[in-house]
Amino acid sequence: MERRREKRAPGSGIVEIAISNTGPLTIQAALVETSASGFRASHDCQALEPGLAVSFTREDLSGRARVMWTHILNVRRTSGFLVL
């Protein structure tokens, strides 16, 4: 049974994510899916931990987001972001 509150749409392309609390760091992640209030992206950055506020830029949107969760499969990570 689906428990998500918002409809998801498949995503594609690159999301640039900037982290400033540990010194300037910008990573490129693969956009996996989008929703009205957030997005999911695949990356290999260990610094993206739940609770971290970041800046992001993707093809159709830019702004601030918070990392809500991160799952790790092998060395690849997938994180869910809430747009602030």
C-alpha cells in the first residue's frame, strides 16, 4: 500500500548540490524523482547526512533543501531532499 502523501514523477539530469557548513563543497548528483515538495538524487558523497541544509540547482529549479534521509547500497547513495 502506498503511504506517500505526494505524487512522484521520474526525474533525470544532474542536480548540483552545494554544502557550505564543512567548507565549500559542490557535488553533482543524478536526479531520480521529483515531487511537489522535494526530490530524490543518487550520489557518492558521504557528507550528505540527514538534517543537513544545502543549496541546489537543477534544470527547472534552484534553492535550499534539507537532506531528509540517505540510503546506501554498495558505494552509491540515494538521498531524499525537502525543498525549503
